[in-house]
Amino acid sequence: MNSNLVFKNTVLLSFLLILSCGSSVKNIENREKEIEDTSENTTTGIQTGADNYAAYLLLIKDKKVGIVTNQTGIISNKIHLVDFLLEQKINLQKIFAPEHGFRGTADAGEHIVDGKDTKTSLPIISLYGDNKKPKPEQLAGIDIMVFDLQDVGARFYTYISSLHYIMEACAENNIPLLVLDRPNPNGSIVDGPLLEKEFTSFVGMHQIPLLHGMTIGEYAQMINGEKWLKNGVKCNLTVIPCLNYKREMPYSLPVKPSPNLPNDQSINLYASLCLFEGTNVSVGRGTEKQFQIYGSPFLPKSDFSFTPVPNFGAKEPLHKGQLCYGEDLSKIEKVKQLELKWLIKAYNTTSDKTKFFNSFFTKLAGTKKLQQQIETGVTETEIRNSWKQGLSDFKEMRKKYLIYQ
């Protein structure tokens, strides 16, 4: 179903919902009042797809529903979507959880086992590790799937990789998918090298730039439209749009999207600093300023230093217990592009350049060229110029999938 049609029919669906939901209407009206009173983004009036429940409750009423979500799946009154849907008598069958788990507490890359939600007793299926794509038996009996995860706009943030596999599984098992859209906090930035197909991995599924500038709903439409699913299958996709949202609007996330992205600054710097994860430089895991600082024992002594220690979201941080020198970026102005200057500076000043990069860097960058350019002294301006044609082609292709013009 076209997302624009969903948007236009919201008022009609609201009316139908009143007719069909009986006693639940009072609860919905109370929720609307709570949203008005407690929204974190009241200056813009943004409502997420999850808040736009008049557009989707009727679509899942009286159906057996599976849901892909985590701690970010909340509506504006801080009620979790799972709890809200159960309150509305929606027949939820299973929760499917991405990297970091349903409650969002696991380390990056940590193996998550299946289990049961202690609050609702719903079974939880992990979509990380060896089971990134739901198996047919895990989808058995489900009439429709709902997807609600908060993305941050970076190619290597794995929630969009989980989206791909959910879409593929739904297509193969003839299950419709509803994507409840959420704003992209880096939605105005399209930048970085495009992924080259030979470097496809779970941290880079498709040939898009490192910062893609789309919401997760728009990206779902691109996956479908470009026939990126296995064997060219298409998902029966409906995107429930955000309301009162434009791409350039600032959007402050009400909860951490993952354990090591604690605030707006870390989310803004994430794409630029995450490239350090393919080097011997720490991005602050094991501190209180994750993805807002960088440093290592191999960089020159400076006025700023930190020592990583095990903490929430980083049980074994890089350079645990070692003094790291680097830079504190926690107070700088928001960046408006993928910044390479810190990566280049660290490489140029590290004590042993042969040990700076590791094999993960190419997966993150999506190309071998970036490492080669840095190692051979290509300037940042020249590196950025080498991205221009790819970014131009991507922006042109991207136009037909955009919801928030």
C-alpha cells in the first residue's frame, strides 16, 4: 500500500476506528491527551508512525500479530507500543528483537538468546547472531507483522539490516508488513562512500552511502522498489508515516537507540566516529561519553585522556584499563556531514601506522578505497570529491521513495 495513501486516509480510518473499537475509544482519546501533554518534541509537533495509530489499528484488529521492536518502540506518552497494543486488545503473538535485544541492554555484537518478556509473557525471538532472518516455523500462525525500530541514519547501524531480513521473510511467507515510521535524527545528511557490492555484510547490506538521509520507512520502500530482496521478491509493505515531520527538523530521541548512543551528540557523531571501530582507536566505549570522544594509548600525549573500564553496554571495552589520549568532541557544534578529519589526524599521528587499521574497517567503509586514500595521504577534499558521482546518482534514485519532501 502506498504510504501517501495511508496518510490521506488517516482521518477516514479514525472515524472507522471509532465505529469499530467500542470501549477502546476512550482509552485512545486518553492517549491522545497524554501525547499532547508529554511529547518530547512539542516544539515541532512531530508524531511518529507509532503515534499515528488511527492509521494502523484497524489494519491489525482481529489478526494474529508479530512485532519487531525494542526499547525504542514507544509512543509519545512513554508507553511502550507492545503495552499499548495489548491494551487495545490486539492479538500479539511474538516479539522479534534485533541487535541489543528487546530491552536494548546487550553489548554490540553480543549473542542474544530467545526467551520470554517478563512483563507480558510474550515469547521473544532474537534476530541477531545465527538467526538474523525469521524462519518459517517462527512466523507460523502470524497474519501480519509490525516493525517499529528507531534508526539513526547510518548504513552500518544494523536495525536497517534487520529490516531487510524481515521484509524478505514476510515476502517469502506471504505475510504483510506494517512499518511504523520514525524520524531520522540525521535525516538531512546524505554523505560518505557508497557500499561496493563485494563488501556486503550485516553492517552494510546495500549500495547506499554511509549516511543515507532517509527514514526507516523510506528505506523500506527503496528495498522493495529496487528489488534488493533475495530473488527479487517484493514485500506486501505498508508504511505508516510520521505526522508533522519534515526532513530538516531536529529530532531528539526520547530513549537511547542502543546502549552506547546515550544522547543527541553521540547520535550526530556516530557515523563519523564509528569508522574508528575498524582501527585501534577507542570511541569511548567503557566511559560515559561513548561516540563523543576518541583516543588510544598509541596517540600523542595531550591535555585530554580517558581510561575505558567495563560498564553498561561495554563489558570488554577496547583498551580496558589503559590510558588513552585523544580528543573530547562532546561540546562541539553538530556536524552536517560525514567528518573524516579526526580519523585522518589519528592515522597521521599514531605511533605505528601498520597497526592502525584492522579488517573491520573495510566492512564499515564499504570499500577498500577509503583506507587506501588515507594511507597514501590523499587529502580530505580529494576523498570527498571521489564520492560526488556516487552520491549524485544515489540522490536521484532516492527521490521516488521519499515521503517527507
